[in-house]
Amino acid sequence: MAEPSTHGVPIELRKVTKAFPGGRAPAVRELDLTIAAGEIVVLVGPSGCGKTTTMRMINRLIEPTSGDILIDGRSSRDIDPDLLRRHIGYVIQQAGLFPHMTVASNIAQVPKLLGWDRRRIAERVDELLTLVGLEPATFRDAFPRRLSGGQQQRVGVARALAADPPVLLMDEPFGALDPISRQRLQDELLRLQDDLSKTIVFVTHDIDEALKLGDHIAIMQRPGHIVQYARPAEILTNPADEYVEQFLGAGSSMRLLSLTKVGDIELDQVPYAAEDADARDVLATVERDGRGYALILDGMRRPQRWVTTAHLKGREGPVGMVGDEVSGVIGRRKTLQDALEELLNADTDVVPVTGRHQAYEGALSLATVQNAIQSIKARERERRMVRLGREEGG
């Protein structure tokens, strides 16, 4: 049986500066950044803006010149660097696997250093391979050269998660992959994050990748400072300055539609009840609501079945297994564009929305998406008017 996963912890950078010998300006200059536990924060910006340096200071691969970095409230300076790195997962571009070791041996490196026994390591390797979508029997004893680029990156993620660290650092991990593999691994990372709730610091130069993955995005500029730190929708609708606007590039309206996450819009709230709820009470709720149906959840709040007044009338005792099975759900990290496609192919007019651990958060219909699109258009019109006002005033 798998052990409970360690959830993420907060990270705080306080006036962090890094100056390299011979450099005319600091690579990172008095940088302040607060990262909430369990969030994906993306550092994005052009080459030389300090994003990778910032990330490597978190696990002390690079030592700050001044300032402090707190991990779960404790200064990283007070933690032995080797011990610190064993509790922070690290994923780099092209995976960085040891070519002379099998997949299982690559994944097992940190657990071995921590003194885990062989049985626990073997179970963890198989658990992680399954988690990242690789069949253990097929890949456990394979060597990295036999794997595709996307498979190697999956193993790299599994290796970073091996000791169940609360923090995961990812340095352009998908940058060398083809577009299809890259998209699949982005989706896989979001799926994993819904289950694991790690604190993830992700570095990229790709604004579309940042907008898709980030709960918050830090847009950086030379020399090593943050121009804007906000949620993706806020950056798209209210860029801090012309630098951010230029970095976003043309077509930000379309990006807003295709990258706005379902969890960022107001969801429908349909009646719901647990499987052990009394059928008469559920029927009364459904009749008061007027829509004629309710959603039945299991003990972990996962959507199971739709029940209607016809299912419930005359029934006594717990709802139990009555109703029609839920044919599909939409994850809160899905984009509105993805959600629209799923709604058009759904068997019902309303589809449940789930968050972490597939727990129910609300529901989505075509009308909900349409209202969200109208709100996006209104914000975009307001943004254009503000920009025109600035240009006329200048």
C-alpha cells in the first residue's frame, strides 16, 4: 500500500541577490518572492534574466551573495546542502539520467542515500513508474538509451519524486521535446500535481507554457528582478507595463481564451449528496432546486452518479447505487477551450468539475463557458481602452 504523499511547503525569498565575480551587474538583484505551499510557480523571461540562477539558489546549487531563502519557515542557510537537496526534487532538460544505470537504479538513487531498504525502494520505483504512465514490467530494467525523449523525461520526474520531497524544481524540463510530447508531459504534470500537491518552481522561456502550467507566474527582466508576479489571467488582462505586453506578444486575447483554467471561472453549483444520504431528503432538495437532478458523491467527494426525481420518487433509505453513472468529469486545470470540447462530446448538458484527488468542486455547462467568454471579452475591451488612453495621454 502506498504511503501518504508529503504535500508542498511554502518558500520565501527575501531580498536575494547573486553577484558573480567579474559581472558588471548582479545576476539577481534584491529579489522578493513568496510561493504558497502546493502551488506551481513559473519563472519566465528571456535568457540572462536570472530565472535559473534564482531557482538554483533554492536548493543551494548556487549560494546567494546576500538575502535569505526560507523553506517552510526555515532558512536554507541553516540546512546542510546535501540534506537540503535530498528533500528537494530536481528535474532538468533532457532528464539527465545516468546512461549506465537501469531506469529502476536511476529512480532509486536518493532513496538509497537515505538508507531505504530494498523492498521499500522496489515498491517505490514501481509506484512512481505507474504514476508517470510507464508500465513497471516494461521499463524497470530498461536503460535510458532505449527510451524516447518523452519517456526519459517521465523517468526524470519519477526520480525527482522518489523520496517524496515537498518541493520540486524543474529547469526547462520539456524544452528539448517535440510539441506533441511536450504538451502530453505538461498535461501529465498538471494531473500529477492535482494528486500530489507539491510546491513546484518551474523555469521556462516559453510564455505559453508558463500560462498553461502556472498557478502564479513571475515575469523576470534583466538584471534579475521580477516585473510582474500574478495569476495567468491577471497577467493577460492587466499586464504591468509595456515590457510585459511585449513579452506576451500578439494574440493575448486568444491566449486568454485558450489558457484560462476552468478553476479560474465561476462554476455552476448543482445539488449534490453523499451515497448514504436519505433518498427522501435528496428528493426534497432536488425539487426545491428546480433542475430535476442531483449529483451523488462517494466518501472522498468524487462524482459517481446523477439522480433525477424519477430515480428518487418512492424510494426510502439511503440513495445507494441508484442513478446514472457519471460518464466524464472536467479537471479544474483544464482550459476553457479543452472544457468546451469535452462539453460538446458529453452525454449530459452539465459535467462535474473536479480538483485535487478528483474531489467535486462545481459543475460546468455550455452556458457557464459562454458567460466566462463574455467576461473575458469585457476585460479585454477594458484593457484596450486603458491602453488607448495611455497612448493618447502620452
